[in-house]
Amino acid sequence: MIQYKTNYSRNILFQFLMLSVLSGFLLLINHEFLFNFYFKNQATNTGYIVNGSILAIFFLGTLRIVTLLLRYSREENALSRFIRNVENEELLPTERISKKSLIYNRYTSVLEISKHNVAVNHSALASTLVATESTRLSLPRFISNILILTGVFGTIISLSIALLGASDIIDSADGISGMSIVIHGMSTALSTTATAIVCYLFFGYFYLKLTDVQTELLSGIEQATTLYIMPRFTYQTDSMLHEVGNLVKALHEAARTMTNTQVDFAEAGHNLNELTSTHTERLTKLSSDIEQIKSLLRHGFRLSPDE
């Protein structure tokens, strides 16, 4: 029996939906604080640009994660249908399965290789599938690696602005404009760092879950290949010896059955001989009794022996 979670990606999508709703609710009830923190009294557009860039990268990566989770959900459904078809002994295991699914491609690949009388290298197929699917995680992996760095980059820029404001304080007589730049720089540094950290925590969790979904799906495909596909089309030395062993056992059982049948036939023949002998004796006795009856009839009716 294959051990894998059939609706794992669907559960992760449900978690994503619930956490998104919760995050939206928290943003709604704290909208005044967030407005003052991010938008009010901004001396430059640095905060808008850096925070906007962080959010754009975050939403891009989140969209990619959701797209992949939906795709893997379809793959899980295709794998479940394939397993049901095999267990129900369908004539074609890929019945009602999308031709773009991974399990369909795996089945057709093994079938095509077996047609050329070539041994199927399961390890090579598994490695190829892992390599192909790992490329789909390139964008989420890249965003997960740089998302926290965008906050650091925004902090550096903001601190640079603050240092410029401090320089203005030193150079100017009143220093009021420079002080506002310093405060703005420190505030922007804090806001960009907070934005990057929150986005990284949210994105990093679902990125890890996406890798778990992919690993679980690939594990299910390899188990299905080992249990249901490879035995149909491949013959290894060990499997052939096992089949020969089963054939020898079947031949021994057939020979034992034939021996028992011969014994039964011999006993039936013996019984038939005894029955024939008994029948012959009874016929002989019956002929003797008939002769006696005829003799008595002749004697009773005073008939001649020829009559």
C-alpha cells in the first residue's frame, strides 16, 4: 500500500487562505497605526519605493507558490485515480487521467522503454523527475533567499538618508530640516525591516510547505512506479528467478494433483472390476435360475425337452 498524503497540497492551500484572512483582519483593525507608520510625514519617497518593492517581490513569490500548490493538487488527484484504476484492475491504468500529469508521463515512459526490450532504470527516471520539478521552485527559492535582504537593503538606504540629515544638522545653523531627515531615515529603516521580516516569515513558511508537498508527491509517484508500473513491464534477474521458483512450485503442485488423480483412477478401476465380476456372477446365477424354471415348467406341463 502506498503511503502518501493524497490531499496535502489542498490542506496547505486552506492554511494559506485562513492565514491570509487573519492577516487581512489584523491589517484592517490596525489600519490607522499602519497609515501613520508607513505613509504619514514621509520626507522622501524612499519608504514607498523600498516597501513597495518588498511587497511586489512578496506577492510575486506568493502567486507562484499558490500556482504550484494548485498544480500539485491536480497531480495528487491524478495519482490517486491511477492507483484506484490499478486496484480496480482497469484495462488501462491511465484511464481518465490527464496526459500532462506526472504519473501519466511516468507510465508512458516505462511502457515506451519496455517496447524496445531495454531494462528500465528506475533511479534515472526518479532523478530526472526530481531535477525537472526542482526547477519549478527556482523563483520561490530565489525570493525566499533575497526577501530578508531587501529589508537590510532598505535599512542601509534609510540609514544613509539619516546620515545625510545628520550632515545637514552639522552644516546648517538651525538644523531643523536635517533633524526631520534623520527622523525620516530612522523611521524608514524600521518600516522596511519590519515589512521584510513579516513578509519573510509568511513566505518562508509556505515555501517550506511547498517543498514538503513536492517531496510527498514525488514519493507517491516513485512508490506507484515500484509497486504498480515496474512489475508490469520489466523483468530483472531476481524477479525472473522468483517467477521460475513460483513456476516450479506450481509444477510440483500439478504433479501432486496428477498423482492423486491417478490413484483415484486406479481405485475407480479396481471398483469397476469388482462391480463387473459381481455383475457377471449374478448373470451366471440368473441363467442357472432360468434353466431351473424352464425345467420345472416342462415337468409340470409334461412337455418334451424340445418344447
